[in-house]
Amino acid sequence: MAHKTHFSMGTAGLRFGMAAGGFVLALAIGSPAGAWSLEEAAKPYKGTTLRTIGEALPPLEAMDKLKHKFEERTGIKVIIEMYEHSEAVNKVMLDLNSRRGRYDFILQPHRELGRFVANGHLTPIDRFMSDPKLRDPNFKPEEVLYQSLWKEISWYGGKAYGFPFTALTMYLWYRKDLIEDPKEQAGFKAKYGYDMQVPATWDQYRDLAEWFTRPEQRFYGTAIQGKRHEALWYEWLNFLYSFGGDMMEVSSGSECGPIIVNSPEAVASLDYYKSLIPFSPSDTLNYFWDDVMVAMQQGKIFQMIMWNDATYAVEDPSQSTVSGKMGFDVIPQGKGGKVGQVEGWTYLIPAYAEDKEAAYLFIQWMMGFDQQLEQHQNGGASSRPDVYAHPDVQKITYSKASMDTNAVSIAKPTIPESPEITEILVLQLSNALAGKKTSQQALDDAAVAMGKLLGDCAPLKFPVN
Amino acid sequence: MIAGKLASSILDRGVGPLFLAPSVLLLVVLLLGPFVYMVVISFTDLSYALPDRDGNFLGFDNYRRLVRDDPVFWESFRTTMIFVFGVVSTEFLLGFALALLLFHHIQRRRVILTLLLIPMMIAPVAVGLMWKLMLHGEFGMLTYYLRALGLLDPQTALLGNHQLVLWTVMLVDVWEWTPFVTLVILAGLLSLPREPFEAAVMDGARPWQIFRDMTLPLLRPIIALVMLLRGIDAFKEFDKVFILTGGGPGNTTELLSIYTWRVNFRNWDLGYGATNAFMVYLVVLIFCAVFYKAVYWSRST
């Protein structure tokens, strides 16, 4: 229908309509720089095609559904390639190193930032933000974004390289219906001597895991992501931070500093993490995020630590048997206080991209409130506080847990070596979980390997004999 | 006449190599070129991940690191050896037994042979996914029956336990490739001449004697071929194991191929990765040479 009207209006009419629309919009917002409009800014790039790549998950699918609005307004076409997490990272790595410029902008996990920047693969974004022809005067990232998340996810060495595509954190998922069940409450109190409640400490978390483990019904207290996969590392970071540990003693992700991954706190966190295996499904050591997700959706698990971009799917009645029965909260607290593990995917523009300006326009448009709101409601994880404040978002069951975790999220290394640090830790964590090494041995080995990788800038604070 | 002679002499001397040129060119471009390139970068520090490592010459540093300073490589090496010897010998014994059974006792083989082809015709990735589902600790069919029979602890899963996992992935490989051995050996058995065997029976030789002194020696080239093919294939195994376990738990099932992939395409440490790949090549080469010698040496004596 809409298309027909456009055709009958003819090209000139269409242009006029769009310009007028932009004008009205600018007036409505009351901007002093009313002259800027997306249509006007995009004119020189009309007819170009933008190609991007990212992880095949709801936020990207939401972007795919939104992009036609941009295409209709600007005449710039957007092609989105979707792959599984590791594949999306590998494809970009090959493209950047071949300098072919296949992608006009890319969506990547932020732990890759350092190695992209250090090898000169990226274009800093200030170049576009200071160009009045491109910059939408109404878009003020320094005001509308969570500053800590933006700096963590899209900045490196004091320079901005993009904007957060998703601000992903992990938090506690539990079965609200079971925790509110009077029969369970009575039984739990009789056994443990205190009232059953949403776990606030790790001891309570383990008690609950033990209480709800009923292997004969194939129901488990928890499920850990123990596969040899980066999922394991991400999950353990929650425990590490919460127990008061960290990987390195640094104040920002782009710094190198003393290695503390084998501190007593870290060892305690791994010991604790391991102690959850008996309360998890039998092949929990071969599970990563997809497997724990399915187990939860099938109603086999009481509680676990899981990603906010997956929450959407556990609350979706068409694919989950437990939608409406779930509760969400910040992870339990240990010595490290209230913390969260954050991993963002970020928009970046490669140095070899052909249509950088058009790519910036698209990214800027996607960061706008309306698009962020729609993406967020379809499984995204926005980095704009005003999106979380929207009444419709407030209604979403996991909004509060998301926001609370965003507020206490901790930075992780983004130096060029950080993906390799992840590999080192995944191997050693997996060894510890499988019972091949003690927690101390595994983390000592990891510390030594990290020391070798990083060299002089990263002495071992807890020497290994 | 003279013209004919001339043409043939040209053919003999000059043109012959020209006909070879396309295939030689292909070999150089597709095999020799990349191989030489791999050897060259194995002496450098080339890395896509770390800055300032643009392929500076290192001498034998990478090789030194591999031999002295990389326990994970050597664990992978051990795992690979167990895997290769385990699966090849099991597949050989089972495949041979099956071939004998088919040869001696079953008249209408066609249907069975077709069915036997199925595991081999499935893409290895699909084999991996299929078995991953069957062995799943909660929903897996095989896990369910093993538990029902009391063969598996309810709290243990075949792919999650570091003592069982390597044997499990070996089992999957045996399932996939035993039929291949059966087919090749059966073809060999069918091609053997009948007369000597009939004569041996007439002379009163017992079945075991016939098998040991006639069937086995006559099948030797076929056996060598099938073991060599399977050995090389098992050495390169990647997809199934990668899908089933990703090399874990820990590095229990991390074969050399997976380790090399990790160094190259996770860490992007291409110089060291090339060193790894070269070592794998060297091992396969030595392995094949020794095996070949063993088979053909005892034949000539």
C-alpha cells in the first residue's frame, strides 16, 4: 500500500515529502540546528550499499527488521551478515588482515578492540562526529549513553572508535515459582535453618542449588557452562569478581599490569565454582550458553548465571516452558561486593571501509532513541539509560536486573593480547573443572602463561614456584 | 615418412613436458607454493593479533619453543597418537572380521553393503552433531539406554567426563569408518584367485592355516593401503571431535589438528602456527615412511 502511494507521488514528490517530514521532525524537537536532516546528510551516498557482520542473535535480528526504515529514508542499502559468535569474529579478522574492506562497519565483542586498534584496523569516530554534515546535532552520546559502558565497550587508549551495539551483562536467573512454593519453603527451612529467599550470598546460592537438585526427576539446582569454550571464562568472571579477584591489577582495559589471576581470592572463586558441578546436569562440562539455555527453557534447572541478551528467549512462551515463572536479580555477593561482568558488542568502522560516512550515518541513526527502544524490546541490550526508563521497558521482567548490573559492571582487559588471555584461561579453567588439576595449579599455570605472553609489563604478583 | 619421424622425435623430446606443464603448474601453485610459504613463515614471528610482529626472521626460535616449552603441544601429540593407533587398529580388526563374515557366510550382500555405506556418506559435521545428540547427558538416547542397563552412572555423561571422553570420540570414529575398511577388504577378498584356495583345501589345509598362510599374505597390499589411508585420515581428524567436545574437558581430546587450529585461528599466531603445522606434516611423513617400509620390507624377504 505505502509503496503504491510513493510511486504515484513520483521521485520529486517523494523527496519533497521526506524533506518536509524531516523538517517537521526537527521543528517538533525544537532543535537550534534544524537544518540538519538524515535525508539531506545521506544525499551524497544515495544508492550505496553498506555491508556489516555480527553475531546471529535477537539484537541483530531486530536491527535487520529495522533497517528498511533507514533504507527508505536515505536510499542507502544495508546488508547484514549473521554468523555464530566465533565465526563472526574470525571472518572479521580475516577481512581486516586482507585489507579488502568487505565490511563498511562491523559488530565485534569489545575484547577484540586492542588488537584491532594496535594494528591500525579501525577509524576513530571523532572524525565523523566533528563533521557538521554528518553529525546529527540532536545525538549527544556524552549525555544519552551510560558513560562507563561506552568508555568500556567502544573506547581504546582514550579514543572513541564506535558506540555500543549491545551492553551485555550476566545476572542471576532463578525459578520464581519454586522459590515462592510454600512446600519448598518449609522443607528448605527444616533442612538449612533459615528462610528460603533469592540468594544474596554464595553460601545461600549453593544451599539452593543443593536443595533443588533431584537427579531422579532430572531436575538440577544449577547448570554451569563448563565446556572448553569462551562461555566458561565469561561465567567464571562473575565468580572471580564477586570473590574479590581479578585477572590483572589495572585501572582500565587498555592497560597492562601485574597479574593477579592466581590470587587466593581467585583460587577460592574457582574452588567454589567447581563445587557447583554436583548440582548441575551430568554433562555440564560439555555445556556452553546454548545448552544451559535449552535446559532452562525445558524447565530442568532452578537457577543459573546467564546473559541478558538471552533473557528475551527464556521469557518467550513460544520457545520456553518457564516463561512467566522466572525471576532475575544481580548475582549473589561475596568479598568483592555487588558486581557484574560486562561484555559489549560494539559498532566499529574499519580503516579499509569504502563508505565510512554512510556507515556512520547508519550507526548514528541506530543509536537514536526510537531504534534503541525497538531493538531493546526485541532482545537487545541498549546502552541508553532513557531506554530503560521507558514505561514499556520497565514492564519487562528483567529490566531491573539489567540496569542494576549495568551500574556495577567491571572492566576487563581489551589489550591486543586479551583474546589470547581468554584462550589461556579457558584451557586452565576447563582443566580444573575436569579434575585434571587443582584450582591452585590451574590458575598458577594460567598466570605463568599470561606472564610469558605479556612480558615485562605484567609481573606475577603471586609468584609460582 | 621423414615428416612422421620428425614429428615423433619432437614429441619425444620437446613437446612431452609441455603436456605435463598444466598439471605441474597446478601442483606448484596449489601444493608446493603454500607448503614452501608455510615453511618460510614458520621461521618468523608473524601474527595478525599482536602489533610489531610483521614476520621478522626468528631462526629456529619457534621450533625451540615447540620442543622445549610447549607442554600443551606434547599432550596433544600424545592424545593424537592414542587416537590414531586406537581407531585404526580397532577399525581394522572389526572391519576385517566383518568382511570375512560377509565373504564366507552371506550370499546376498548387496543390501548389507549399501547399508554399510551410510555412515561414510554422512558429512563428518553431521556425524558429530548426530552423536552429540545421542550422547547428550540429559536428552541423549544412547545415554538413556546405557543408564537403563546400569552401564552408566546417572551423574556421569560420556562427553563430560575426562576419563571417558577420549574413548567416546574414538568410538564415534570407529562407527563412522569401520565400514570403509570392510568394503575395501571385502573387495580384496573377492578379487583373490580361487584355484590356490581350492587346492589347499584338497591338500587338507585347515581354515586357520589357509587364512594365515594364504589370505593374509595375498591381501597384504590391500591391507597396507587401507591402514595408510585410515592412518592419514585419523591424523587429520578435526570436525567430529571439534563438534563433540571442542577439545575438552581441559585438553583431554585436543588433537594436534585442533591445537594447530587454535594457535592459528584463535590466537592468530601464524608463525608459531606454521611451526606446528610443519611438525604435524613431519610426523605424518615419518609415520607413512616407516609403515610403508615395514609392509614392503617383510614382503621382499
